Amino acid sequence: MSFETIQLPRDDAGIRSYLERYKAFRLLALKTAPAMFGSTYERETAFMDEIWYNRLSNPQAFTFVTMLGEKVVGTLTIVGPLPFSVEESAPLSNPWNSLDGKPPPEPSYSHWRVNGMFTLPEVRGKGIAKILMEKGIAIGREEAAESGKEFVMSIVVDADNVAAKTLYERSGFITIKEEPRSLGSTRTALLMKYSPDEPKS
């Protein structure tokens, strides 16, 4: 059986056909690797279905899933365009908080944040994460081009998550900021910017 990576639809029937599988995968990801996310299993398991539905229907978010048969084995969401530049954001800022429905100031760029990137441990090493990243970058580029603005993309990763950091570097991202995950924490969050023409350090 082969893997298939698709963009989730935003129409009502399409959302409802994937909602339970997306929700189950997200909760499994939070439980499997809690250190990789800014949210928690305890927080999101309490979400009503309306919150999950709104995530998938949000016009400022594009979600991709990799399917193995009827099972979700990988996801990636890009959120934007955000009303601030990569350089103006902190590694631990939550991009969803900027989508409050208020008209943002009109920037000259189209900034998209990669969010919720995760693949199941048992399917890693098969190129799934690379394909998810390629699709996320491509849709961000398309949206920027349609708006006539410069394409900008960012992602946050733990400094000690070497595999993910390497994937993002190979996809064209460079680290521009870092900060502790929390006061007194030994974990460091890296803010990475999509800069495919910049030399890697």
C-alpha cells in the first residue's frame, strides 16, 4: 500500500469526512511526542468538535495529511498570511492567536508559519515529511504570488530535535532566533526562516 499526501478540503462535507481522523491523529501526536508541540494532549482532548471543525475550515490555514489507506500517518498545516514579519515574531509566539478576525495592517510580504508538522515514528525515513514540507512551501508560494507579495515562511523547532532541524535546513530554512522554551528550561526553541539562497551555517 502506498502513501498519499493530500490537501484537506474546506467544504462542509470534506471537512466532516476527515475531521475524526485528523482529530485522532493530532491527539496521538500530542501524546506520542509532547515535547514537540506548543500545546498539550490535556488541553486539546477537551476541545469540542466545533474547535476541530474551525481549524480545518479556517480560510487562513491549509492542512495537508499523508494517508496510508484510511489511516493518517503525517500532517502539516501552514497558517497565514501573518500580520508580522519573521524577524518581528518570537519563537514561542502562537500564529493562531494572530488570526482574530480583525483586519491586519497591510504588509508588503506574505508570511506563512509551518505548524503542527508530525509523522508517526513507524513511517519515518520514507520521505513523507519532505513531501509535506514541499507541499506546504508550494501553497505558500502560490498564495503569495496571487496577492502580488513577497513569499516569507517560518517554522519553530526544538534545538535538540536534530532530525527535524536537518529536514528544515535541507528544505531551505535557516535559524534566525532562539529562546528558552520557558523560564529556567533547558530546552531551546529555534525560529527558522525560509531562505533557500542563504548559505547554511
